[in-house]
Amino acid sequence: MLDGLKKELIRRKRTKPKFYHFTGNSLCEAEAVSCLCSLGEAVNGTVYVAHLSSEKSLKIIKEARKKKIKIFV
């Protein structure tokens, strides 16, 4: 997923740091957090997330906590 976004930005000559947020990192982060929450739920384990940078990820964590999934950020 990230490779495709990266290649598109390079093709369009958008390689400066100001274009970083277009790389889809928040989308990938949210997907990873969602997977962690599902895994934690499946094994009834505790999930630790070291860092968040997107609002979407935070929403996923709040929903997981409503389901009583043990998750710490």
C-alpha cells in the first residue's frame, strides 16, 4: 500500500517533507491498530501501542475499549 503511494508521489515530483502526510501513514497506522485490537480481543490479551499520530487510530482504540479490550497507549 505504501509503496504505491510513494511511487505516485515520486512520479508527481512531490518528494519534499511537506508532502509526507500524503503517504497514507495515518491509514496504515489505523489498519495496524485495528489489527492489534482484533488480536487482543481474540486472545483476551493486553495490547500496548507506543505512539499514535492519527485521530482515526484513536477512534479505533476508543471503540475497542468499549468492547472491554485491554489496550494501553
